[in-house]
Amino acid sequence: MSDSEQAEAGTAEGQGPVEIDEEMARHLENKREELFEKFEMPYEFPPEVIEEAEARTEDVQAEIREEIGDREDLRELTTWTTDPIDAQDFDDAISVEERDDEYVLWVHIADVTHYVTPDTEMWDEARRRANTVYLPAHTVHMLPPVLAETVCSLVPHEDRLAHTVEMHLDKETLGYETIEIYKSVIRSDARLTYTQCEDILDDPDAADEFLEDADIDLAEKTELVWELADRMHELRKEDGSLVLNPRRDRAHTIIEECMLKANKAVTHELMWDRGVEAMYRVHPQPSPDEWNDALREIQELDGVSVPGEAWDDPRKAVNATLEEAPQRQLDKIQWAVMKVMPRAKYMNDPFGGHHALNFEIYGHFTSPIRRLSDLVNHWIVHTNDVPEDLVQLCDHASERQQDAEQCEREYKDFLEEVGLDPSAVNNRGLEVVED
């Protein structure tokens, strides 16, 4: 179960925040400061960045009204967001239609580069930070929250500027028939948590409580996008994409598959249609010997059997094994695979491919609030203007991601050392109490 799934599960069961005293709070703060210094991780935003961000949140609706004439007006399209229960900003939304001969899937991403452009202090600071860092109960943002959680958050019932990926999909193969990427204005009809999405799939009448307009067909659209995402997921596995979490719930599957489809579509546009450099995501493959070592380790686990006919295709072998393995062995199977996997990295040349996903080329586009790669790719898609130091940006983003992951690991280890459960802290948050 993912962190966000556990977070919702904990909240749904009525568990409150993990309680700590003031002395423990100081210990945690000191440890965070130590780690931020170790990994050269800036926490406080410079005053000029905050001032600039605050200025960009003024007269938002007037600015959006001025933009409508130059954008696709999608405000009448049924649109909604689905995020963890504790999400602070909503940077992606989806819309879907079934037509006689095709599906149309829209993925709307907050148009961050309308506000954060290369001539701003916010852009320079985002380049320096390169990503948002998520520690249990503590977040170090890439962009100032005053911007990310307001004009760049696709909140329900308010007009917002977006960068939309419109995909027309063949009904049989779900392959792209046409791809359009453009600036838009949207109006989200509902903000769903993952649990609420599951509730609607179980009981369509549950959608009514999340809507202001009773005529919005949210339940029907949610069911349709689930059917589409489920098919995309199965086809991706058949094509050889590695799926390390085969028991993910329907709501997470919807979001994961829609975002993968949009990211892949943008990569297709950037490389095959335009032939431009961008921040592509490259994932090398393990050597045959490394894969064999991983499969042998998995085969030796109690109650686990790797299908013999799948052994020649390790990704499919792992997928098949995970689907049949006992729950108690899932973590060990996943770890055996992760140990032999090279680290994915950002590169200006996409042709190393993405081994785990089994995509010939791939890149990130759907999270410009929290990843530098997505922010830069939004700018390139809109302007075709490739930064001169793109190779350095790719290296920097890869390094900062590795630092963020190591920082998170060390902070979780520290939580365990002082008697706190990192998963509980991550899922439920912290509360300082006197006793």
C-alpha cells in the first residue's frame, strides 16, 4: 500500500496524529536541520521569491478572464481531481468521453509556467531546489506554497489556467490516434480523495455529495475512466511494463494510468513530432546476470514460484509472480527486483528508453509544481525554447532526486531510533502535546 493509500486508511479509521512532546519535537527539528545542511537542501525561500510569488496571486480571476480568448475554453467539460486526503495542492485533473469510434481522454495540468517563467526569481529558485522533498510530516517545497496552493491549484468550482493533453484513443488498441497539447481554461467540478473515488465506484449515488451541480455526470465519468484505466493497465503489462504493485486500488490505478498516458503523449510530441531536446526520463536495464540473480532469489522464497514460461522475459515473470505470491512475500519480491535495477535519470537524449515501463522514450510533464523536469518540459512544449544548459539541468535534477531519497531514508531511520513509526508519522502527521 502506498503512503497516500495508508494515509487515507488511517484517517478513515479515525486515527489521530501521532502525539509527541516538545522535547521530541526539538529533536526532530534538529535532525531535519542537520539533514538539510548535509544535503545542501534549502528550506526557507528568499524574501524576493516570496514577494514575487505573492504578487502573482493578485487579481487572479481578472487575469484568467483576460486569458480566455487566447486559450481553449474547457469549462463546460466535466472535470475533476483525485488526490490523497492530505493533498495541499491539486495540480492535475482529468476528463473523459466515449464516442462511437474512439475514447477521448483529457489530462489537465496546472499551467505553472504562466506564472513561473525563466525571467523570474521563482524559476531560479526552482532550478536550485529541483524537486519537492517529502519527509514524514514535513515537506520542503520546490515552489512557494503561496503560489502552488492558490493559483496553481485546480480547486473545484473556480476557473484555472491549465496545460491540457488531449488524447484520442483507438477503441480496440487504446493507441493514440491524435494528440493535442494546448493552453486551456478549466473549471473542476469536484475534488475527490482516493477513498471518495472508490466510494463512487461502489455506489454511483455517492457522487451527489461532492457536486454543486446535480446535472454533472461524475459517477458515469468515474466508471468510464476506471474501465479505460483498467484496460490501459492490462495492456501495459502485456507489453512488458513492470508492475511492482499489482494490488493497487482502482482510484490509484486511474490516476497512475492517465498520467502515464499523458507523459508518454507529450514525449511523443517532443521527440517524434518536433525532434527537440527536453528533460527525458531514462531507465537503463539490468544485465541478464543481474536479472537471473533476482529471479533466483525470488524463486527461493517460501510459497513463491516464478512461472517457467515467463523466465525469458523478467518483467513479465515478476508481474506474474507478484500476482500469485502470498501477501507476506510481496516486499521481498519487490526488494529483490529493486536491488538489481539501475537508477533512472534525466537526460536530454531519450533513446536509452525506460526499461521498467518498457517505453521506448518517456518524460515527465504532469507534476510541474514538484519536479523541475516537468516545469522545464512545460516551457519547451509551449515555446520550443530549449535551455542552453539542458544537460547540466538534467544532471542536477538527477542528483537532487537522489539526495532527496537519501534524506528521506535517513530521516525515517532516525524516527525509528527515537521510537517513532515512520509510516504512522507519514500517514497521520504529528501533534505536539504537553503530556
